[in-house]
Amino acid sequence: MALIYHVSLASDWNQARGAGEYRVSTRDRTLDDVGFIHCSQRSQVEAVANAVYKGAEDLVLLSIDPDRLQSEIRYDHVDGWKDPFPHIYGPLNTDAVVDVSPLRPGPDGRFSFPPTGGA
């Protein structure tokens, strides 16, 4: 199965590594707030990062192997988007994350998919 991706604050990811699970849904929202963790397919990462994380610093891109997830994953359609988004309905076990890449904006302030961001 293809990797899925999640944009995270580096501090949230570092905290999760110590706890063994990640519980942040999206910027300023938790799994408990939303009911799932927002993820993206590769083709959706840049648009999501630029829409939701504009102006944020110290971001990382988590590359997740869906086959390693302990929680359920569903692909949900979102109004205005052609392709469904992968959502994790429960905590993200940290051992499902196979790569962590810095996600920094370019000189124009926009994010692009990092060259080391998973295959």
C-alpha cells in the first residue's frame, strides 16, 4: 500500500515519540477534538501544508506505512477535493512512521513536498 502523510509540529512529534503514540489531528486540534488524525496522499501534501500551516515553523512531514497502523484508516471524501483523504481513527502508533522529513517553506513562503519525504 502507498504511504500516507501527516504534517506535524516537530515538538508534537517529539512528544509522541516519548509516549509511543501521536494524538494530534491537525493544527491546534487533537484526536479527541476531531475523532481522527488528518492525513494526506502524496498529491495532497503541498496544498494542505500551504492552506493549514502557512506561517508555521518547525514542521516535519511524517511518512506513514498504513500496513503498520494499529488504528483504523478510512479514505473519506472532502467537499472541494477530487481524491479522498486518509484519516486515522485512533492514535497513530509511532512505529508506523517510516520517515520524518523537515518541512520548511521556500523563499516565497510556500511549502513543497520535501525531496526526502518518503517514496
